[in-house]
Amino acid sequence: MEIKIVQNVLAANDEIAAANREMFREKKTLAVNLMSSPGSGKTQLLDATLAAFAGKLRAAVIEGDITTTLDAERLAKHNAPLVQINTATIGGDCHLEASMIRSAASRLDLDTLDVVFIENVGNLVCPAEFELGEDHKVALLSVTEGEDKPLKYPLMFRVCDTVLLTKTDIVQHLDFDMDAAEANVRKINPAARILRLSAKSGAGMDAWLDFIIAGAEKKKAV
Amino acid sequence: MHELSVTQELVQTVEKARLGAGEDLQVTIVNVKIGRLTTVVPEYMTFYFNMLTKEMPGLAGAALEIEIVPITAHCKSCDAEFTVDEPHFVCPACHGENCEITGGREMVVDSIEVAEVEALPDGPSSGDM
């Protein structure tokens, strides 16, 4: 006898993600999910972003790592609220799930925040699969990686709305072709917003900061 | 990489459906659909499925049948429906780039096959336990 089920295996995660989305809407807090390979500059970007927003925009960080609190320690100097999630204590998972964001957000006072940055586990594969309830999915691609990364990890570059080409300050020392990398992003995701920046030199950072500020303002206005 | 947690969810869904249909039913086949655009490796899913179910009454020995769903898209410019075989989401008919993905992200428990558990003829009677 056949029993029809037709249930999405990720339905449980999607339900909690929908609840998170509602929570961020109600609290008028912009939620931004940063995803990339390990070492693409997520923490460096947050470091520069929090410094630029000090006194202007109230930001918090949900920091996801398999283990260690090293990234959180690096960002502690900004006095921005920071919640560390270590996935190793809950199975060593390779990505953040909606339930982890829910529990991390409960430790933040969202009423006093304009934006919450979620630094996902460094991995171009699994984080792409899990909705968190965020407003923006941002993928970082550093110039020390290959231009073909978008083609090799199509789901990641398809689900994100924004791609940041990072570490552009050192591109002259590399064979990385930024135009080719952008063309590859467009093959997967023609509508993606693509920004080139260096969190270290500050080049291109204004467009990124403006994007976040505009998003936070729009969220408040709704 | 997260096949274990995904497969745990899958097993829970199947077990719930089985219990809903009748506690004394044995699941023989689990039909799932996995889209090509997902990040799930079917071989790992099968491995974890067998590992998780081997000691579960009613589920042990069930076969996991995985159907791979191709990546399909719909062109919003010319209305063409097409299959995406390489990482380039562009319409083959009009070369339009405004395409919506319509298939390939599935991770779905489609159905299960169940059978009545029959008393084993040579099994130990309760007196032997």
C-alpha cells in the first residue's frame, strides 16, 4: 500500500524561518546573512562596518562558527551586542539554521537595534540551503579565490541577492579577473547586486554601507 | 555536509506517517525527490538512512528510493520552459536572463510503501523470551 506524504524535509526549518522573518518585521530590524568560503573576509568586513556605523546605526552581530569564539573576540572592541553560536555544541553542523537564529535573537534587544548581521559558518555549500528569515543574503567572494566559484556553487550564488567581491586592495598582485568573476555571477544570478570593495583599504565600502543604511531605513518605514 | 541532519528529519517524517497509518505497519520503500540544485549527496543520504533506521521497528530494512529532479526554469520574457544542464541560467530560446527556477530545489518525502507485518512462522513465541 502506498501512502502519499509530499512533505519538504526542510519544512521544520522553513516554519521557524518564517517566524523569524515576522519577528524582524515587527521589530523593524534589518537582518543580513553573510555567507562565503572560510577566509573570504566576513569578519574583516564586519569589523570595518561596525567601526563605520558607530554612533550612526545600531548594529548587532550573530556570530556563527563550528567552534571557538575568536571572531567574536575580534569584534568585541566595537561594543556592539554580539551573540556567539558554536554549532559544534549542537552537532558540529556546517551551517546556521533558523532555530539557532531564533535562540540567538532572544538574547538581543531587537527594539534597540537597526540591523543584525549574521555571520554564517564559512562554507559555500550548506548555508545556501537554509532560510533564516533574513532580509538579505549576501555572498562574499574574495579575489584570492577563483573567478569560477559562482559556477561551482550555483545554489549559493543563486539564492543571494548581493555579491561582494572582497579584498580588492590586493587584486593587482593576483591573476584574478574581476570582470570575469562578475560575468560568472551574472550567469547564475543576473539580478544580483554586485559590489567591489576592500574592508582593509576602505575602497568601495561606502556603497556597501549605503546599501545597509537604505535597507535599515526602509525597514523602519514599513 | 548536512546529510545527517536532513536524513534525521526525513526519518521523523516517515515514522510519523507510518504511525499515522497504523502501528503494525512495516515500511518497505521510502520515495524521496532530491533536486539537482540542492547540496545533498544522495549516496550519503542513503548511508545515513540505513544507519538511522536499522534498529527502528517498522522501518528497519526499508529501501530509500531517490529520484533526482532536474533543474528546470521558466523564461519570463518568452514563456519558454527549459532544463538547465550547466551552470548558466539563461533561456535557450530567447537568451533572456529573467528566468525563474521552477524545479531542482526539491528535498521532498514523496510517499512510502507499507505492508502489514505478518507473524513470523518460525519466530520465538512469547514463552521463549
